Amino acid sequence: MPSYKVYVKKTGSPGTMDKLWDVVTVEAETEEELNNKINELFKKGWKVFRINKI
């Protein structure tokens, strides 16, 4: 299963402009599955900056 490094930052918390990006590893079989997992991160209040396939 392909893995992706997703660079995220929590939105709405103080000091987010200075905070470094967190890296989350997401496994997804298809692009649709990847999109669903990214949407879950958005719903949890994370801002997604970049996605790299690894």
C-alpha cells in the first residue's frame, strides 16, 4: 500500500504561524482513499500544507 507524508498544522491554536509543520504518514490504496483521509484531517481542525508520496 502506498504511503504519503502529509505536512499538517493545527488551525485555530495560538502561535500557529510560528509553529513548525507536523508530518503525518497516511497509507492509502487509491487517490480517493487518500482524499477521504485528508478530509478527515480537515474535519479534525488540521490545515494540510503538502503531500509527498513515499
